[in-house]
Amino acid sequence: MKKKVVVAFSGGLDTSFCAKYLSADLGYDVYTVVANTGGFTQEDLKNIEARAYKLGAVKHVGIDITQDYYAKSIKYMIFGNVLRNGTYPISVSSERIFQAIAVINYAREIGADAVAHGSTGAGNDQVRFDLTFDVLSPGIEIITPTRDLALTRDDEINYLKNHGYEADFTKMVYSINKGLWGTSIGGKETLKSNQTLPEEAYPSQLKKDGKEILTIDFEKGEISAVNGQVYTDKVKAIQKIEELASAYAIGRDMHIGDTIIGIKGRVGFEAAGPLVMINAHKMLEKHTLSKWQQYWKDQVGNWYGMFLHEAQYLDPVMRDIEAMLESSQRNVSGRVIVELKPYHYTLVGVESDFDLMKTDFGEYGEMNKAWTAGDAKGFTKIYSIPSKIYHINQAKNNKK
């Protein structure tokens, strides 16, 4: 009997080559899997399935993991206000982990002998797939023809043509990866340090002018309503915010960071919904969390994002961090008011029963109600003592 191999399949050139090569040259029964994290339409999925069977797949399956992706990753990225290097909402990075988990779980389910992906040797995804496969199915054979054979695009295209498979693999100017938590855009200007993407490179173009008010309600840190409409399905709430904000071409930026393999990487992205949501959530936290809650949550949120980006989602420390993040959200409830405008947005303010500005202690810069002028003088005197000691000591030593 032929051995079974499961291919993480997107229908692009690399995964198409893998499917045909594994079947025609290596003699495997090829099972293809597309794991949807919110970036494929129903038409996309149908086309991918048709392509898989034309390439000789014994079976093709589509697995929708969007809800799982939200519940096990996006939710915590919002809780942690995760922006890698203060910029990037870790869109593709986080998706790949959950796609890899879905693929390896399917491989185990059908008793596959091997698993394969089309990543090259120059990026982060090879590590994310390899590591996840090996952790969840130790010792399984991992086949990576694109990486191992070091073929050019023309080599792959010619191979497919020689094996009777014709398709339009015209290389696009930009490589675009779209998902629920943002879209990455790579190529051309992103490969240089001194250029940025032009307007036409972004998939979402400006559709609206003027201004528009958007309200986002949070309940214990999770989105509960958009413009007053309650959403029990958080994925649909995210999609609604993305629809409203992307019409103003919001959320475009360039991310420059350190890759897992040690080189610097640069990618453009658009993430209107994620950036609005994260910053709206962060503003609500400023009103509802204590000083030290905010400080420590920022620290663990940053680590959570780094581990997620660097393929360490399965490390048990991630569950510990998630528990801390979830605990921190118990009072993060209320409404955030956002004004949308072409290419940018303004966080107007918040309405919350847990707003720590609403106290009887005083109004900042206006009136103190919980202490006297004498209390303030005494506090300031005591507060200044460590600095006084230092500067008196310095003055003595300078005279010597």
C-alpha cells in the first residue's frame, strides 16, 4: 500500500508543486488540507479544492478554524493589546500556528505517514510548521520539497507543465496573505530599507470620505457590541469592525522586526479592524485598570506576542500568561467611542461603570476632595526625600 502524506495546501505555486511532486515522483497518496482562519471566501475554497483534485490528491478537506483561532489566540491578543514592536498585530504569524495544528491533527486522525508544507528556507513559516508538527506528532516525517530542492518558480512551473498541469501562476508584484486578523503585503518596496508601499499595493482602497462614529462595547475585555448591535459571535463582530474601518483605508503600516531565523524582516500590512480594536481596548483599560495592573499586563502581553510570533504557542507558559490576561479583564467593560476618518481614526472617549476617573477623590487639575492642602505639602516633602539625599551627597563630594 502507498504511504499517506498530508499537505498543508493553499493552492499556490509551492503547495501545488508539493502535491504533484509527492504523488508523481515519491509515490505517496496525497491528502490536501486547507485550514481557513478567515482569509478565504467560499469561492476561494471551491477553487482550491478543484485544484487539489486536478493535482492528483486522493482526498481534499477544508477545515474552518476561525472560531478556534479567535477563542485561543485573538481574544488574548486583544486582552494583551499585542502589537509586535508596537506596530504589527501579529496577523499571519498567529494564523500559521493554528493552521499547522489543524493540519497535524488531521494527519494523526487519518494515520498519515508523513506531513508536508511548501515553505521556503528563508522565512518564519518553515519553523512554525516544522515545530508544531514535531511537538504534536513526534517523529513524524516532515517533507518540504520547496525548501529541500531549492527550486526557482520557473522550475516549479515547468515541472507542473511537464506533468500535464496548467494554471496561471503569474507572479504577482506583491505576495498577499489575508486573514481575520489582518492582511500582510510583501514584495518590491518591502525588500528595501528606504521605501514604502504605494497606495495601489493595499487590497483595501479608500471608499468613504468625511467622518463616522463607531462605538465598540467590551464585556470583560471581549467585544460584545458594535454600534449598539450585540454580537454573541465574536468573529462576526471583528468582521463588522473591519468592514467599517477598512472603508476609510485605516490601519496601513510597515513592520520591521527580527525573524525567528535571525535576519531582519520587513512587511507591509493593513489591519484596520485589529488596530482600532486593540487601541480602543487599551484606552478602556486606561480608565478601568490600576497603574500596576496596566504595567504588568503590558509586560506579559509583550512576551505573549513574542512567543506567539516565534512559534512557541504550545509552550505551557502561554497558558499561564493567558490566565493572567483573562483575570486582568474582570473590570474591562464599557463602551469606547471612535471617530473614523480617511486614513486615520480618533479615540474620542469611554463610558464605563468601572471608570476610575469617576470617584469622589477629586478632578485632576481642578479640585481635590479627599485630601487637604497640608496633606499635599506633607506628601510632597516625604516624596522628595530620596532625591534630596542623593543631591546633598553629590554636593558634598563635589566640594572635596
